[in-house]
Amino acid sequence: MNLTLDIRAERLALNAPFRISRGVKTHAEVVVARLSDGHALGLGECVPYPRYGETVETVSAQLAAAGARLAAGEPAAAVVGALAAGAARNALDCALWDLAARRGEGSVAERLGRPAPGPIPTAVTISLDTPDAMRAAAMTVADAPLLKVKLDADDPAARLAAVSAGAPRARLILDPNEGWTLVILEGMAGAIAAANVAMVEQPLPSEEDAVLLGLDYPAPLCADESAHTADDVERVADRYQIINVKLDKAGGLTGALAMMARAHDLGLGVLAGCMVSSSLSIAPAMWIGEMADAADLDGPWWLATDRPGGTRVERGLLLPPRAGFWGEAGGRPG
């Protein structure tokens, strides 16, 4: 059956600037794949990421080429498989999962043989800012059990101390986004040992992380930019103890499930991660979050306005979207 793919780029305003070591954003740039068989409609959303050489334009072009192949009658599995793992493949893969459910071929729950995800504890992100501003931000979410703390090379110990003071009971994920050196990482060991740190995510640039081999560190290290797909996991398993699984890296729910399974096979922990996005990205990611060791799925929490019926974060708990939002028969997100 021929399928029609409609591609829509959307710019979603944030409720506050989102700062990491690479820069600041005030909007989430997403691309939505709308896949139709003429009767049912499946949706998938992705976030093109410049760090991985992606833009809205390049991802849209990839999807347009895939759409032409689908319209010509090529099998969907072959079209998706021809896309490189990344944002475009994520959008199309998730749209196919959703379309199958809308066509009565089984909900995601039925196809995976698992109950739909219920509420999931999620990290709430503290954006990079001055120590005083980060402490104030931490105080507003101090009842959340897990916080993601964005850091860079500029006095990370002071920012860690500020967040710890603002939310003394929360466990912390420290995320320099490749912004540290080995000297900084080793210099932070004492401060991290003294704080309630659950993990340190991607402290070094991915091309420099071989120096982590054999490093004795007071907190587990988590690979993000260093591991995109299931094929990457074994390569970095001797450097990290946790793998951040994101649909936008792995190429959709299908790739993310494979990546998580490979990490668990190797005895590694899994952090379910996301980009700053709407609930249309988070609904499929919740399937990873439900099976992961920890989740960082607060992307829509940063939006000024999310999609109607989407997920909600309350006191560090990610609440699932309304029935029929994604991956099952029923309603349609706005």
C-alpha cells in the first residue's frame, strides 16, 4: 500500500532560555512526520541536532526523499532501513509505529507485549547559569528526586555546590555536554564524592574519551555523544557504566529498544534521554524510560505550550499523555 508522508517543521517557544556548554536556545526546532495511508494517520517527531551535523533543512530533505519512495510503493521497512540512524529516521520510525496502531494492527503495548507506561520518575533539568541562579532554579524543584545539572568548564564545583544547596535531597546527574577536560574531571572528583551525584554524563568530547578506560571515579560515567546506536555500545563499554539512549540518536523507538537491550546485555545501566521537544517525542521515549534504570524525559517541561493531551511533569514524576495520544487507537494530538 502506498503511503503519503507530510513533513512539517515547527518552532516551539520555550518558557525560559535553555543553556548548556555549547550555547543557549529559546525555541525547540522540531520536524514532524505525518504518515498516512489515506485512512489512518501516524505521527512522529524528531529534533535535528547540529552537534550531529543535522539541521531542520537536512532532516526535512531526508524525509522528503523517504516520502517519495513510500509514495512509489516501496516497503516501509526498506525505506526506514535506508535512512541513517538519527533524527529523520526517528520521526519516520515513530510515525510507522503510530500508524500501525491507528490501522488496527496493534497498539505499541500489544506489539511489545508490555503494559503501557505509567508515571515514571524523571530528571528535571537545571539549565547552565550563574551559581546563584542555578541555586534558585533548584529550589523551585527541590521536591523532585532527580535533577539534571548542566555544567561547563567555568567553576563547575561552585555550580554543583549551589544546586546541592538549593535541593539538598535530590540526586544529581551532572552533564557538561563534552565541555570538560580530563584535568577538570579528575579535579571534580572530591566535590562529586561529597555530593549526591548519581552519574556524570559525557564529561569529555566523544573523540577524547579513550582516556576514561580504567578510570576509578566516585560516580558512574554515562555515555551520550559517544554512543548513538546499538553498534556503538560495546565499543564504549570499557569507558562508561551507563548509556544514554535517545530516540533521536538511535533512529526511533526500534533502534532505541535495540540499543537498550545491547547495553543491558553488557551489564551497563541505561538512562532514557531526550532533546528539548514536545510530548510527541516523549510519548514513544516513555517506552524506554519505563524499562531504563533512570529517565531524563523532561523535554516538554521547557515548552511555553506543549501539544494538547501531552505528558506532564509534577514533582519529578512524568505523567503519561492522554489515551490515544500516540501509539494506540483513539484520539489525535493537536
